[in-house]
Amino acid sequence: MNTSLIRVSVWIYLAIFFAYLLGPLVIMSATAFNSPAFPSATPWECLTFDWFSALFQDARILNGIKNSLIIGAGTVVLSVLMGLAGALLLTQIWPKLRATYYTIIIAPILIPGVVLGISTLVFWDRVNRMLGLGPDSALSSGLFLTVIGQSTFIASYCMLVLVARLQRYDVALTEAALDLGATHAQAFRKVLLPFMRPAIASSAVLAFLASFENYNTTTFTFGEYPTLTIELAQKVRYGISPAISSLAFIIVVLTVFAALANEALIRRRELVAAARRKATVAELTGGLKLPGFLSGNTAAVLLVVMGIGTVVVLGTAATYRPDQCIADVREQKRLEAEKRAEELRARRDAERKEKTTAEPAAPAPSTGAGNNSGSFGNVFNPGTLQDGATTPAPDAQGSTGSGGNSGFGGVFDPNALQGSGN
């Protein structure tokens, strides 16, 4: 019971882990085949391959890919050479200095890429000025600065990979070669280098991938040679399009192809070695029948299936036209927009009618002129200015009396200001 529960829990954990890890890639890949102008997997509208055409027609993206490949190649050469030299020195240095040297070599990995980019730019600009070179010299070129800036920390990764392989090397092999008359260069080239070849290949792949995706360091050093990551970052600022999703899909497919091909070759070598171990002397001398490439090789089968699927997709893309589907979707969206507009208009008319019905009639203003109890003697009462209002005749002192209702409601009556104890 406990074993079954643990097994189910492990499978659930693996499913959640891979969904978290690969889910965004799957969703982005799906958006490359959906017709909306903004990347979206739902709602699905029309199957289209137009975004791949838009990608290959984007000059900036193509230029960024070219610059990334050039910079990646330069970074691989420089990083692998420095990493191999550092690994060899680490195994031959005085043991008491080994820890200090290792810390110094690993330090660039711990430094933020922004700091490396700025320091590379400032340092080589100062060197360029000290040598009296112009701003267009090779030392101030974006390609040179980017390769140097990226190699400062990628070489540390390469060194770690090479050191792991070098620790399994038997130094007695080099000593035997030297005893047999080989020079140090010959011993290195014919004994050590073949042993280190798998690690060199692995470090080269790691260096290229790290260079291809680097942004923090490159953003300060690229100059007139923007890489793919720089171009993508600049495009995202002004709005992303599904063409970038198609680029991501292509990168994912190429990565899966490379991984399956490598796994298929490794499995092929294992099967051949196992067949040779089980073969008799007669089979070895008379010709051993080796297993087929697809025999017992799951990775090779998946590689062939992916190849066939790629050919089918390319053939479909060459003949499929989604114009009618896109036109139908646009017409449907237009009708839905008109329907929503009519519903909104009807709702507003209903709300306006309900509001008009619910409001009470406004009371009529009072026109009485006899009320003179306001603070200003009812001077602002409209009834005081009615036509036909009579003004009392002035008395002997020129007064019209405090009780009169003149045009200004008696506000100018001198008696109105006498102290009356009010």
C-alpha cells in the first residue's frame, strides 16, 4: 500500500514538474500557429503558417541571428581555450595555492553580468585610448567587446566541465609517452587531447548556448552588432507578435532534434559494444552483424518520427491557405461587435428612460411679494420686480415708509438700519 502510494506520488510530482518546466514552451509554440495578431493560444481561431513567413522576412531578426552565431563561434573558441588552460594549470599547480586559484577562476560566475559588461566596455575603451586608436578600431568593435565580455565568465563554466573530465585522467599515460620518446606537445596532442575530446565538445556546446542567450553583458558591449536577444528585447518594448513565437518554436524543435540525435548515437554505440562483447571469435573474424539503427533504440525511433512530422508540416505549410478562415473569423468578430454595441445602446436607453420616470416634478418658485423677512429684505425675490408694483408716495421727510414694498423690497429705507432692538 505504501509502495503504491509513493509511486503514484512520484508520478504526480513528475507531471507537475514537467508541466511547470515545459508548459510555457508548449503554449508559446501553439501561439505560432494561431491566426490572431497578438500571441494567444485560446480562443483558437485559424491554423496558419504565416508567422513563419513573417519571421523570415524580418531583417532585424535575421541580422540578430547572424550576429549571435558569429559572436557564439568566437566565444566558443576563446572560452574553451581559456577553460582548458585553466583546468590543466589547476591540476598541476602547487596544492596550497589550488584553492586560491580555483576561487579566482570561479569568481566571474558570481559577478553580475551587468558589472562585467560595464567593466569590459570601460577597460577596453581606456586601452584603446592609451594605444592612440580611433573609435573605429577593432578594440572598440561591438563584436570584439561582446566576445571578450562573454568569455570572461563562460570560460569558468568550460573550466568546470574540463576539470571534471581531467580528474579521471591517469597521469601515468603521459609519463609513459614521455618515456617512449614523445615530446610534451606530442603527448598532449596524441594522449591527453583524445581523452579530453568529449569534455571539450560538451564545454563548446555549453559555451555556445550561454553566449547565444546572454543579455545582461551583451547589452553594454554590442555596439552596432545587436544579437538576437537584444533584438527581441527591443521588439518586446513596442509590442510582441506571433513571429517571435515561431522563432521560439524553431529553437525548441532544433534543440529536441539535437538531443535525440545525441541520445541515439550514444545508444547506438552501446548496442554495438554489447554486440561485440557477446560475439564469438568466428563472428568477429568473419564479419559481425551489427544491430540496425532503429533496433532497440527508442531515441532513434523518436528522431525518425520527428523528421517525418517535420516533412509533413513543411508540405502542409506549402499548400495550406487560411485566407477564407481568417475572413470568416473577422466577419464573425464584426457581427459580434455590432451586437454588443446594440445591446449597450439599448441598455443605455432603458437606463435613461427609467431615470426620467423616477425623477419627481420640480416645485414652482414662489412669487409672493409680501414676505420681507429675508436677510436682504427680500430684494432677490422675483415678485418684487413684477409689473404694476406700486411705490408709496414719499412723506414730508422724503421717506416712503418702512412698510412699503418698493422695487427693492425697502432695502434702501433709512429706517431699516435704525436700532430697533432686533
